[in-house]
Amino acid sequence: MFLVLWEFDVKPGSKGRFELVYGPSGDWARLFRSDPAYQRTLLLRDAARDHTYLTCDFWNSRAAYESFRRRNRDAYLAIDKECEELTLAEREIGAFEKIAGHQ
């Protein structure tokens, strides 16, 4: 299992649209679902900072995720460009791999 985490600070008045686009049924997840190695997306909101969100994208492996990004570069960049207006800041927290033998 491979997990990519992003943190977003959402612009005032954009939370509803952001949640639609970045949620498990949104634009990003629809693009990711075109790849059989994609597992799921979770969207989390910070309980202390109402405008801060995390996206958690689960993939079978790092190699599968990187291959997807290369093959779908243009579509990925197009959605990213469209979504710029929704956020004040975004930051990739990291990419994490499951440790073998641990659940």
C-alpha cells in the first residue's frame, strides 16, 4: 500500500466546492479511478482549523502511482490548474509506504 498526503488551506467561501472536487467522488478521484492500482481517497478536515484539509490517496504501490502520474500528466495538470482558485496554499506532506508485515 502507498499513500500520498496533501494539505490544503481553502479560501473563504470555497469549502463546499473544494469538498466536492477533492472528495472521494470528486474530480480527482474520478481521474484516479481510471487506473486499476488506485484504491481510494479520503478527505479530512482539521477539527481545530476549519479551513484546513488533508487528502489521502491510496494506491497499490509507489511505482503504480508514479506510472499513473506520467501517463496522465496533462489531465492531472488541467485539474490542478482549475482548482487553484479554491485554495490559499497547498503542500505535499509526503508519500508513505506500508511496512511489510504490519497491518
